[in-house]
Amino acid sequence: MAKLTEQDIIAWNGPESDYMNEDHMAFFRELLVKQQDELINRADETTSHMQEHEAAPDPTDRASQEEEYALELRTRDRERKLLAKIQASLRDIDEGEYGFCRDTGEPIGLRRLLVRPTATLSVEAQERREQMKKQFAD
């Protein structure tokens, strides 16, 4: 079969037994690897960007530069956490567990995975967890 596109994933309406078939797994593996590569490239760019710039002699300029670096580092930290989730999702694909809810074992759904390829819970399970968090936080 030909390589699936995003439109194929959105339009898929096959039997549940065909959910997360080889073509689906290949599509999401490619998507996740692409995201992983983009994150790694951005991290490399940040490193080289920070090494290139010298500290500004003016205290105001230096403070502004440090704030810019702090913001960039916070962004990279969030991306580092996302990278760990992407790598976990790739392991799930290798183990044949990708696309199924960790709480219920039910299919997460292709459309949800298209929007959030690192999702590990179905919408219902995610809502239950958030509701429980909210109840215990109050």
C-alpha cells in the first residue's frame, strides 16, 4: 500500500481490528522521528547561538541578554521533556503498544494521535485524570 498522508489518517474509517495497522504505525513513526529531529536541531542551534555571543559590556544590555537566554533555556527544557515523550512513543511503536490507552487499553484514536502524537491516554481517560486532579487539588 502507498504511504499514508495526514488526510488518509483523518478520513480512516476502517474496522477496529485494523486500527494501528502497519501503515498507521509507519505514518506515526515517521511523524515522531521528524519531530524528534526538529527538536534536536533546535537544541543544537541554541547551543551554538549561546556560544557565539559574548557577554555585553553594558549592564542593561547584559541583563537583557541574560533574560533572552533564560527564556530560550526554558523553551529548550520544555522541548527536552517533549523529546523524552517522543522517544517513549517510538518505543511503544516498537513494542506494538502505540495508540492504545495506558489506563483502559482502548484505542486512543487516529485523530487524537495526529494532534498529539505522544498521547498515552484516550480523551475520556485524560478527562477522568484531570477531574481527579481537580477534586484532590481543591
